[in-house]
Amino acid sequence: MQLLVFTEAGFNFGLGHLIRCLSIAQAFKDKGINSKFYINGDKNTARFLSGFEHKIENWYTSFNKISETRIFKNSICLIDSYHADFELYNIASNQSRLLLVIDDTNRLNYPKSLVVNGSIGATDLNYLGKNENTYLLGTKYQAIRKEFWDIKPIRINKEIKNIFITFGATDLRQLSSKVAKTIGEYCKSNLILLMGSNSRSDEIINQSNIQLVNELKSAELIRLLNKTDLAISAVGQSTYEFAKMGIPTIGIQIADNQSTNVNGWINANYISFIGSWDKYNENDLLREISILNDSETRKLRSSIGFKLVDGQGARRIFDECNKRVL
């Protein structure tokens, strides 16, 4: 038996789906179970799949054929998608040993399956699926990268010396340079800017307090985050890794599907939210940085984040699958 993973990744999709699917696959691998990935997206996403068998293809159209194989019928089928239709899920439910669905928005009334929404606001989405479904909801089931599973929280310094900025692997809204330029002109803090494939650096290239970094391996990313006092990011998958490390965070929403995260983090008093990408206001950003200059405020936010995300989501998802089919 193995885990078959169907998801989307690349410039038009981002990498959040792939990262959490990889986390779950790592939990299965730790128990001796192999995974195979089917990725609808860019070919360059293959570089994230070292150690896992994978295909880059439009699996929406090839799914029927894949589902007829003996391997499929003896596997757990994991689907993490914003675009697959109900019939595809229905085939997976009927043909595989177990359908495992990753859902963010209560998008469909899924057929018999194990439905996971690890978002902080998941319990507010009123999941009303069939009684035969099991729903795993909330940050207890948030799947983050393996390197973050057992990591300790950062130390909260008296001053904000280092600020980490990221808006995802693509930086679709080209916010990174805008945010870095705003902070660089008004703050003395060192800025670590994780560039996306769509990021622009021409406006900030001459600012001495900005360090530009490109795609990082997890170990290098964690090294930089361990000396980070404040993060500024989109309100997506990275926020859960920041919370696990207890890094106070200022969030900007870059997509409609982040609304559940936004509402949940605001209600929990973890992030400082300054609105949507299309209403970005540098004064709002500078105001929140000023508030977070207070180390006691950052200690509180850090504690909230670390308590909400314990990093064990992928292991718990494996355990739930194990109860049912292994």
C-alpha cells in the first residue's frame, strides 16, 4: 500500500498545497509507507519532490485511468485541490482504500472521506457533510514541514533587530519590495527579504539594511527564522510555521482563500492584520511595527502562536488514516 497524492503547485497555484501534502507524505514515510505525487502545475516544482516518485501532469484528465490501476485500489488517495470536481472525488472514494481530502473553504459536500482542514478558523465553516465522513478541523491537524515539527520557539529580544519578509514562492502581488522599501526607509532593523519568482528588487537594491535571499532549503530558512524578531507575510501556510516558532507576525491577505486564516488569527490575537494586498498602506504597516516594538506585546503574541500550532498535525493525520485502513 502507498499514499497517492493529487494536488496543484506552481506560479498560478503557489506552493502551499504541495508543502502540506509533502508534510503528510513525510509522516507516512516515517512509518515505512511510500508516496507518489501527481502535480498539476509547473515542471520546476519537481525540485521540491526529491525522494518521492512524482509526475507533473494534468491529473484532472488522467484521473479515471489512474483510478483503474491495482495500485490505486490498494492505496490511500490524498486530494488537495481548489479545482477538482465532485465526480473526481467520488471516483477516488469508491476506488481507493481511503479518500483523504485537504479542504480550506468547505468547497464541496465530499463523498465518503476523511476531510482535513487545519486552518485556525476551520470550525467556523459549518461542515455539514454526510454522517459517514470524518472531519479533522483546526490547527491540531495543520500539516507543516517536517523540519518544524519539533522546533523550539524563538527568544524574544528587547528590540526588533531582524525582520523577515515573505509573500510566498511566487510573490504574486509583488508586495515584497513595497514592504521592504517602506520599512527600510523608516526603520533601522535588518530586513531579510525572501524573494519570490515574481518579486522585484530594483527599488531596494541600494538599501544597505536589506538582505535578499532566494529559494532556501528548510535548514537555512530555520537558521534565519531563529534570529528573526518579527515576520511580515501573506496569511497562508507560512503563518503556521511562524506560529510554531512563536514569531510575531504582521499579515497581509493576498487571496480570497486566506479569509478563514485571517479571521482565525485575528480572533486568536496572534497576527497584526493590516488588510488586503490591494489596499496596502505603508502607514498601517509602520503603525503595527511601532506597536510590536514593545517586547511584552511580542512575548504575548509569540506565546499565543506557539500554543496554537504544536507541529504534530501530519502525524495526527497519519494516525487517523492508520485507524481506518492500516
